[in-house]
Amino acid sequence: MPFWAPDIGIDLGTDHFSLYVRSRGIVISEPSLVVLDRESKHTVRAVGDEAAFLLGRSPERLTAVYPIRSGMVSDFDIAELMLKYFIRKAIGVSYLGKPRIIVSVPCNMDDVNRKALTEAVRFAAGSKHVFLIEKPFAAAIGSGLPVYDPVGNLVVDIGAGTTDVAVISLGGLVVSQSIQVGGNKMDEALVNYLRRECSILIGTQTAENIKKDLATALPLEEPRSILVRGINQLNTSAGTVRLSSDQAYNAIKGPCAAIVKAIRWVLERTPPELSADIMRGGIHLTGDGARLFALDRFISESLSIPVLLARDPGDCCILGIGYLTENIQLVSPADKNATPGIRS
Ligand SMILES: Nc1ncnc2c1ncn2[C@@H]1O[C@H](COP(=O)(O)OP(=O)(O)O)[C@@H](O)[C@H]1O
Ligand SMILES: [Mg+2]
């Protein structure tokens, strides 16, 4: 039996759970989803990919739980079950020494939520060594930014539940803001728009597909349209409407404006010498929510600053967590140069 379990890094997204094992790389990338039996609420039927598969096949008998909401633990017991399942799947259980674990969290998470999450991870892994790290810090490392240098880097991580904005310099967060607006709010805005303006009821999955296929943060020069199927609100029968890209733009412009407002809030509080670096180096977008069509251009035009979308925006956070897992002395409190902003 090996003695020490390998160190682990976890990107605990609202939508997506990724797990990195030291010296092995990313070994899990699955939905942050647990499926329970509708009757006996405590019987877990499946987790992650298997849960998504089951849910698609016999949804009437099952209850879906996303135990992370807006980056916070919303259901402690289920979150612990999910963590335990993924950790076992990644490294098994046959170790005497427990792993050290790094977990991503939104910026500005309060102490109560930090403690709840730390406890859930401790129970799930049986480990005392849990380190929380802010998502934009990890995402900045994952997108190759020089976070330990004396320059200002502005990172905006747009996930499903939150958008985290941070100015990072000298290995720490200088100014940061987390808002509960992300891809899910855009989906909700599309559901509401179609109900209000077209009298069609759709689910959030359909809305997410519309967002990816048609929605845009700026009006298109050559507008497009698609057919949307749903339930006609007036006679509760199946109904279809044609939705244009201009309508989809109008539906989601509120969440897009909220993201710009959060970035402006951070910029207004950034020391001038770091602002000058940001004006030169641009704003770095990470998180899969940043893939919304023309969102980079919308932010750039609103703030008159260049904006760069990371190559694989959804992977930046787990890649940064992975780097820290390989270099765990950077986050261990035993190290005198431990990164500011990281607490165990
Ligand atoms: N092409 C796309 N256009 C717009 N949004 C997208 C696209 N691809 C994924 N998303 C959205 O990105 C969000 C998930 O981003 P992710 O970084 O995985 O979130 P989290 O870290 O919160 O789990 C979801 O809301 C999803 O709908
Ligand atoms: Mg993410």
C-alpha cells in the first residue's frame, strides 16, 4: 500500500467539477451534479457524467442536485458525497497519509462559507490540509499571466454562477469583486424573455443551447434567427417561435452590463500604477461563460481597454490549480512566502 496520497487540486465550479492529481494532471472533468431517488431522497443514484446521463433517460423518477450554487456549498451533505465520490474515483482509498487539497473559491467568500467548504472537503477526503484559493488567481496562472511579478494583471473569470474580477500583482489579489451573475443568469434571462415577449415556456437547458447558438453581447451586422420549441403559455400545447439574434441580444444584455459594471468597480479602486499596466496588457477573460459571442468586444468597447479571451477559457482555473498542486509550497502556510489571500 502506498504511504502518501498524491496532492489534489479541485476546481469546484457551479456547473463543472475538475480534479487535478499531482504528477498525473487533470483526471476528472464532469458536471457538478448528483442525482437522487425522488422517493428516498438520501439514496444517491449517480454523480457527475453518470448523473447527467441518467437524468436524460428517466428524469421523472430522479431529483437533480447541484450542491454548489454560485460557488458556495448550498447542500453540505450532498457536496460532501460528491467530493468523496470524485476523490475516490481519482486516487482510490488505499493510502495511509491523506492528500493535501487545494480548492477554488469565488473572491470575497465570507468566513462562514469558507469554513463550510473547508469542512466538507476535510470530511470527504479525511484530510486536515485544505487550502482555498480564489478563482481568478488560479485562472490567471492557468492562462500564463505573470502573477508573481510586480505588474498589474486584470482577470475576469465568468462561470455558470459567478463572475469573479480581480487585479493581481506580486502573488496576491489587490482589488477583487465577485457577483452572482454568470452563464446561468443569461439562461434565466432568455427563459424570461421568451415567456414575456413570445408566450413560450422553455427550460434552462434549451435556454443554454440558445445562448451558445444564437445569443450575442453586441448586435450582429447580419442578424440570424433560429426556431425555438417550447410550450405555448396560452393554450399549454407545444409551440414554436422564431427568435432573432437581436432579440437574444436584448434578452441577455442585462447580465452582460452587470459584468462590465463589476469590472469598472474594480478598475476604479485599482492603484494608478497597476491601472497603467492593465491599460497596456489588457483584460484577460477566462471561464466558459466568457465564450459568449462578442462578449470580449463588448467589454473592450465599454471600457476602452483591450480584452483577450484565453485559449481554453474553461480550463484556465484547473490548470492554475494544477500548477499550485505541483508547487504546493506556494500555498502551504508553513512556507514564509505563502501567497497572500490564501488561507487554510
Ligand atoms: N459557447 C458558449 N457561449 C456562451 N456560454 C457558454 C459557452 N460554452 C459554455 N458556456 C457557459 O459557461 C458556463 C460554465 O462555465 P464554467 O467555467 O464551466 O463554470 P463553472 O466554473 O461555474 O462550473 C455555463 O453557464 C455555460 O452555459
Ligand atoms: Mg469555471
